[in-house]
Amino acid sequence: MANIAFVGLGNMGGPMAANLVKAGHVVRGFDLSEQSRKAAEEAGVKAAISLAEACQDATVIITMLPKGEHVLSVWSELKPSVASGTLLIDCSTIDVDSAREAHQLAAEAACLSLDAPVSGGISGAAQATLTFMAGGTQAAFGAARPILEAMGKRIVHCGGAGAGQAAKICNNMLLGISMIGACEAFALGEKLGLTHQALFDVVSTSSGQCWSVNTYCPVPGPVPTSPANRNYQPGFAAALMLKDLLLSQDAANSSGASTPLGATAAALYREFEAAGHGGTDFSGIIEMLRTK
């Protein structure tokens, strides 16, 4: 079992760290939030009051932070003191350029590194069913895989440095687009007099089927576990979907890719957040689309 430092114990990081404890690892966690530290401690994580304390004697360091600038700040702080050969894993969702810069910092410290963003949301983090999209060397992926398997069900090596972030950005752009399509279809069905169940029974078994309908249906009733049945409590908050869509548009602009539907999805989620719904589940955008 490994000595693991986990930096970032929020809604995703906290349960992920707890699952590492359940798998038998020794986990020391750090977060700027005292509340997050206490919650993690109740789940068996040894809470640290500083980054240095959390990472002392760690053979694996995992970060789960909001933005690329936060990841780079932490990895830069670690660089002078981290032991060579330490495995650094970033599970945040950040831009590809920042991910590649983090890999460079790790290389300069003679450490293995992996960018490994996740899909599956808060429930996946709690149930250890996350999908990890990993970017880095085969050596880093091989070393990280047993650690990631304690937190997720599917581990995919997507390529070299930054490839995990690239895959996550592409996946979530498609998710945002498909959710808007699902919402528009159900909103149109309502206008045409269809019941939610009737439309679901057709779409979920026909050519329109997709995860946004079959697993995360944006209207109450057909899929009892979807946030639509809980007044759109997240789940996956609209503000996080907007973050990922904006990352996709930054990547599209820098690479010269054409993503008109991605751009439209980003504009719609920006409008939804601006109206005060950033904390609503991203499937709740159906309520805005009904009135447009």
C-alpha cells in the first residue's frame, strides 16, 4: 500500500481520498477549507494543515483543484522539495497547456507524472466508479493504475502529456451539446402534447438515444435517479459544465478546430449561469430553453 498525499478535498476530492483509505492506502490530505479537511478526516483521511505536511514522506501526490493556475502553483511549490521518483497525478480538469506545463515541472524534479481528469460526477467519486482519462508516459500510467483503480471503474491511457485533459475536454463538449439537444427534444415534445414517458420510451430505444437521455434524462419521471427528480440539485453543476465548455473553446481556438455547436452550447450555459443558475444541475437548462 502507498503513502498518498491528496491535495484538494472538495466535493470530488474528498470522496476520492476516502476511497483510497478504504483500499488500504495511508492518505494524508490538505485543503484550504477547514470544513473539507474535517469531512475528509471523518472518512479516515489524516488531515494536514499545510501542503508540506500533507506531502511529507508521500510516494504518490494527487491534486484535485479548480483551475490550471492552482495546479501549477501547487506543483511549483512541491518542485524544490519533492523526492525524485515520486508519482504526481493531477485529477483536476484544466487546460491542456497548463497540464503540459505541470508535466514539465515534474520532469524537472525527476518525478513521474500523469494528467488524469475524471468523468462520473460526485456520485461516481463516492461510489468509486469514475472514469479516468490519463495522459503521460507508459511508466507513469503503469505506476498510477493501481491507485486510480481504487477510485474508478474505467482507466484509459489516452496518450502523452496533456492527452487526458484533451480527451476530457472533447468528451464534455459533446456532453454539453447532447444535453441541450435532449432538453430541446423534451421541451418540443411537451408543446406537441407528448408525455415525458412516451417520448423517453421512443428516444431511449431509437436513434436519438444518448447518455443525456438514457441515464440523465432532463425531465422528472423516466429515469428516477436523474437530478430532474430532485429539483435539479447537482449532480454536475451548470457552472462546471460552463467551465469545461469554455476550455473546449479555448482549445478549439488554439488548435484551429471548428466547433460551432460547442460554441453555441458554451453561450447557452453562460446565459444560464448569468441568470443565477450556476449551482443548478446542468440538465436544469431545460427550464431556460422552455422560455426562449
